[in-house]
Amino acid sequence: MSWWGSRYYDGFMEGAERAYLGRWRDELLAQAGGDVLEIGAGTGVNLNHYPGSLASLALCEPDEGMVALLRQRLGESDPPVPGRVFEAPGERLPAEDSSIDVVVSTLVLCTVADLDASLAEVHRVLKPGGRLLFMEHVAEHRPVPYAFQRMATPFWKRFAGGCCLDRKSGEVIAAAGFEVTSLDRRPMKGFFDITWPAIVGVAVR
């Protein structure tokens, strides 16, 4: 994503954050604890939603423009968050095998270059019994909207930093060696009059 795009992102998402995404983040991240690694941390929107009892927080983001804003937001967080920023993609996470209690992925799996490889990395770094907390927009299950998503994805990716509208991320998580212990399907409204489905849930290694 360009420098301009990274600056534009928060404003683009502001309405959805106020309407429902902020509430979903609170609900999901209340379950985070111990050593936490967030993939695709973006501009640091999740920082205000983490509980104050984390042992550590590794914030991974591959986009240079996003990283600059992420570091700034981390430094300004109040109360301070015990976090470190790593310029790293989901396919190469900066953590040892079986070293992380919780991995967080919010609106990220749609943009990773290799979904299977990213989930394999998440599985690698999680401790046995460790949890993946996810909030992702996914492909529609209805044939007509799904056909539109598939048609629009090549154009949308160019505009939205590689975001794919037609990924079936929930199914891929379940097939990647995780036990999905909760999954709630919800509507994401307000984007160009398109209702995109989202999934919010927990998967255990």
C-alpha cells in the first residue's frame, strides 16, 4: 500500500469502526493474554482494544507506510502498551516455534500474499493449545454475490492494498490444523452499498 493509502485507511474505515468494528474488536481482544503476536497490525487500530494485562505484544506489519503510523500510535498509546513493531509479513513471523499464547488477525487474511503459508506460520508460532483470535471479511455463501466478489476482486485488490473479496478464510483456518471453537458470521455493512459477511471467532492449535 502506498504512503497515501496508509494515511487514507483510517479515515476510510472510521464509519464502520464507530458503527460495529470497534465493538467487535473489544469483544474479541478481551480474550487476549500472555505473549501475543498480531499479524497485519496496520496503523495500530487494535491498540486501544487490548486488555492491560498482556505479558508482551509483537506487532507485525509488512507495509512501510503502515509501519511508520503503527510505531507512532504505539508510542502515543495511553496507557502505554508493552509492544514491539516488526516489519514482517504473515508468511515470515518473527517468533520461535511454539512460543506465542495468542495470535490476533483482524481484517488481515484477505490481504496476505499466501493464505496457506500465513496460517502455517501462525500454527508454527503458537504454543499447543494457543489461540488464534480472528475477525475477517470472507466470501459470500450465496452464489450471485459470490460471483460478483470473484469478478470484482482483481480490480478491488489494486485499490485496497491487495484485499481479496472472495477468500473463504474460515474454511481455510479449519483446514490448517486448528480446531475452530467459536465462529460467528455477521454482516459488514456500509461499504459501497455491499453487505460483506464477516466471521469473528477463535481457533485453537
